[in-house]
Amino acid sequence: MLPIPTKFFVTSGKAVSKISDLNAFDQALLAGGLSEQNLVSVSSVLPIGIKQVRKRDLPMGAITHCVLAQQRGGEGETVAAGIAYGFREDGFGGYVAEGHMHGTKRSLKEVMEWKMGEMANLRGIKFRRIEYRIEELSIPMDHYGACLAALVFLV
């Protein structure tokens, strides 16, 4: 049998670097507490009975499953990355959507609302409520930048 996550937490980070967008992303991972993990990107299903917990430290090198949104950019740009998540009204788990754009937090939230609405429509369900974690960054001149948001699964 495959492991089914029983807990999750949400985290995010943003950073700038004069060196590269990859270095900015690495610093954003550090800000979000995920820089020492081996991240495995997964899709969007929250299992029945999963519980949200506070962010916790994870062991260095751990294989860490997460729904990850990231956006990188260059000088003068505004970038945003985020996740939205919600549990079904009928109690049968929930779903996560990720998003990213060259744009503002407000614009990204609108896109995330559409994504979650479409997920609900396709399944013929309603969400109890939808939670958001979105980071926005205006990148200064002569810099690169990165934003990320993640929902991290724990077994």
C-alpha cells in the first residue's frame, strides 16, 4: 500500500539576488524553510481526514512531497506565486491549486479563485471555504527575484 499523508502545512517565501534567479529561488526556499529538502512535486488531492498543522522543521535531505508554486523574474518586474486549498463540504477530502504570474497578488488571487471554482464545477462539489497563501515581490533594479508558496505533506 502506498503512504497516504495524514498532515500538511503551508509555507512560503520570497527573495532577491544580484547573481541569478536560481539563487533568488534558493533564498526563497530558505525563507520558506524548504532549502534543505529534496522536493517532489505532487498534484492536488487532500486525502480524507488529513489535518493542517503548524509549519515544522524537516530533516536535511528528506524526500518531501509538496504542491509547489514558484515564479522567478528580473529587474523591474512584479512576480507572484501562491496556492489555494479547500475541503469539500461533503467531507471527502479536498483539493489544492497552485498558480504563478508576472503580476500582483491581487491578480493571482483572482486566477486562483477561478481555478478552485473550476475544480469544484468539474467534480460537482462545493468547498467549505478556500484558503490562500500568496507571495508578491517587486524586484529592484540590478536584481533577480523569486516567490514561492507550498503545501507540504507529512505522513
